[in-house]
Amino acid sequence: MSKVKKEDGEEQMSQAHYMIKAAQEKEELQRRGDELDDKIRRAEKEIRSLENTLGHLVQRNQKFKENFASANQQNQSELEEKQTLEEQSRAANEVLFKKKKVMAQLEQEAQEDVQRYEELQRSMAQIEAQVNELQAARDVLRQDVDGQAPKLDRAQQALEAAKGRAAQAGVELGPEAPAALDLEARGLREQN
């Protein structure tokens, strides 16, 4: 984990760390969305299959009902088959209902993941904009500092020259001496 040292000694997470973390979260959400899409496709396929089965069962059930209505006497085996088909039809309806409920839940989860993904994209765009702004400000400050270096060098040279002249003239140059303060002020004025 990269950290940036501040001048006061504290450590702070770098922008790159946050961007990497956001990219990892984005990738995880994308993967989860793909998994949910796959589950939805499988559930839809199962539902179509169950609907086809239910359609066949209903059709067969309807034919048996018509046969029973037209026949004066019902055969015991046909009655048992009718009951079996009705039970299968009820069971298929229950399974279909459960699968539709699961599919609705998966679709809701997929929508929530899409919303989280879009929010993460917006956050990443904001972080990138902030990083760009901070880098631009850093570059401007570096240029300012680099522009001040020659002035500082000239001021130091003028100060040293003035101190040398003062020492030759016998003037006291202690840190609090009026002459030393006057020389420093003059040297700074000359540079500006």
C-alpha cells in the first residue's frame, strides 16, 4: 500500500490507492452482475421449459376431461391418471411460481448492482478530476518555487558580500546588531 509523507510527518493514503480500490470494487460488481445475468438466463430457460411442460399437462388434462365428460363410465385407471396429471399440474404451477419469484429477485439484485456500478463510475470520475486538479496545482507551485530559486541565490550572494564589506569596515555583525539587520534588509531590497 503506497503512502505519501506529508511535511508534518503524518501519512495519508495516496490517490492511486483509492483509484485502485475503486477499480477493484468496479471489477467485483461487474463480475457479480455477470453471474446474476447468467442465473437470470438459466432461470428464464427453466421457466420456459416449465411453461412448456405445464402447457402439455394442461392440454392433456383438458383432453382427459373431455373424454371423461363424453364417456358414460369412467375407467379406474383413467381416473387415477387424471388425478396424477392434476397433481403434476399443481406441482408445476407451484414450481413455476417459485421460479418467477426467484427471477424477479435476481432481476432486482442485478438492477441494484447496476446502480452501484454507475455510482462507483461517478465517484471514480470525481476522484480523477480531483487528482488532475491537484496535479495541476502542484505543477504551478513547483514552477513558482523554481522561479524563486535564482532570486534566493542572488539574495544570499548579496548578503554574504555585504557581510564581508561590514567585517572589513569593523562593524559588529551579531544576529541582533542593528548593522546586521540593516544589511539584511538592504540585501533583500536589492534583490527585489
